[in-house]
Amino acid sequence: MHSASESAFAGLGRKLDAVREGERGVALLPVSKEAYRGYYREWDLARIYAMVDERQAALTARSSAIHPRHLTVAWLRVDPTWDPL
């Protein structure tokens, strides 16, 4: 549920709220606890960082979220969310 609120906050320009919710989502469901859903929380956080123009944080978070079956280099090229990077 945090991914929905963090995306909404980012879209509204509420950077601090978006980042806080994204980080909270990762903390509540880390990859070590739930590999599949935890991966998507990390992906959401990287996407939020990109949306709020936190480029270095997005690149750092994204590097751990890249997975050959989900977030691929090809997907990064076509998804406009990643354009700022």
C-alpha cells in the first residue's frame, strides 16, 4: 500500500512524503523477509527517487532493483519514469 501513497505524493510534488513512504515500504517488507514483494518495494523506491529528481539515490536504489525478468535495461529505455536519469 505504501507504493500507492508514495507515487501520489511524488506526483503532487510532495518529495519528503514520497521518499518517507518509499523508505518505509522497504523497511516494512525487505527482500530478506519477502524476496518477491520486497524486490518491488525496492523498485518502487528507486522509481520514486527518479520522480522527485534524486538522481544519485535513484541510481543507487535502481542498481539493486535491476533483475533480468522485471526491471531490465530495455524497460528502463521505454519507461518515461526513468528519463531524468
